[in-house]
Amino acid sequence: MTTAECPVAVTSSAETAAASSCPAGRESSRFIPYITPLKGEGPVTPKVVLRPDGLGVMFPDETADDRDRRGALWLRTGAPSPGRVIPMFKKVHPRRAGEVMLDMRCQGCNGTPDRTRDGTLFFTKPETRRRNLNWPDVVYTCHPPVCLPCAQQAMLACPFVLNAPALRVRQARPWGIDGFYFRPDADGTCRLDEEVDRCAYEDLKLLPWMVAIQPIARLSRCTVVDIRAELAAAGLEVPASEDGTPPGRGSRQTPVRGER
């Protein structure tokens, strides 16, 4: 079989996209999110071949563990290095992130995310507010949900999270994946077409040609919340804002009318 490869060099788009997904901590922190890879768990360069039916791609030695229950083929990663556990903060383990997103579990502890009558707790990228005309009612995110204790730990450890809008989401569902897109050639082989492309799980024509690198969820019926006020109400330490000033309780914003 003629093969193609996923371009997962250190400077590749896969690394860049994965790194952007991490709300983790600093190396001196004891908090290691479930989706943070350990040393040795970086992406490997798998061979990609056409499926026998010619209707998608696969790994030559593919096992059931390579795909999620929606049928997406996931980028492989190495095994943790022996010896001392060294978390690779600012990076994300593709498959673990995909697992918690599919099950809507906490990205920090792999447990139940925080839920109230306003919905499940999520962080989003700071720039999401500026780029999204539907903000905050419809949001697409690569960040799985989170529980309050893990949200607190992430805020104590990571400047990214201090600027990240916190949402309560009444409707959250796995939408699809970002990944590498391959296409068939006339000679019966396959080749990489797009290093990073987006695909919905419902797109059964495109999904078989993808190798996933990060999950995407669709969030709707969202409310922007004051996460520091929620932490204080739960009796958890409230992290200072990025400029070092003590945070106030603030107030919740009213959700924008949207899908029902």
C-alpha cells in the first residue's frame, strides 16, 4: 500500500492547534489537567492509507482504540516517558480531549463538570467575544467543560484563563473535530490536502477522510457569568485579576435570545 503521513512536526499546524486548546497551569503547579499530555505523549507521525473500500482513510495497523464512538479517526500519541511525571503544559492530549468532549466531562479531572440551572460551565477563548456576531448565544469551542474546583486551579495557574470568558451553557453538544484532511488520488493512493480543516460529525462524506487533532463543541443558550463570584459563593479561593487587583463579585449578564 502507498501511504501518506500526518505532518506532526513540532512546528506543524497540529502542534499549534493543540497548544491553543490548553487552559492548563504552570510547571510548578501541582494541578495537572486530565487533557494535559505528559512527557513522551506527544503526537507521532502515523502512516495513513486508503480503506479497502476506498471511501476514507485508516492506519495500516488501526485498532478500535484509534476511533471514537462517532467514527472519527484520532491522531496517535506516544506513551509517557518512564520515571518522573513531567506535564507538558500549554499542550493538549488529542484523544483525551476528544473523550471528555464527547462525554461532556470536566477537562481538568475527568469528572462531572459544574452544572447549575443556568447550565454547564465552560471557558472560551478571550477573542471569541470579538469575532462572534452571535456572541454569546452560539459559540463553537475546542475547550471541554470544567468543574468549579478545576476552574479555580486553572485560574490560579494560567494567565490565559484569567482573560477567558466564562459561560453557563444550557445546550452543549459535541459538534465535530479539527484535523488533517486527506483526499484520494487517481492512482489509488491518498495525499494530505489540508493540514487543519474542520468537520462536523454529521458530515459522513468528509469525516472518513479526516484525522482528528482536537474536538469541537457547539454551545447555545449561553449566559456570560462572573466566575470569581461563583468561586466565592462556593467558598473557593478567588484568583486576582490579571492586573493584580482584587476581583469584585460583579453581576451576571442576561442571556441573549436564541435557539430553543
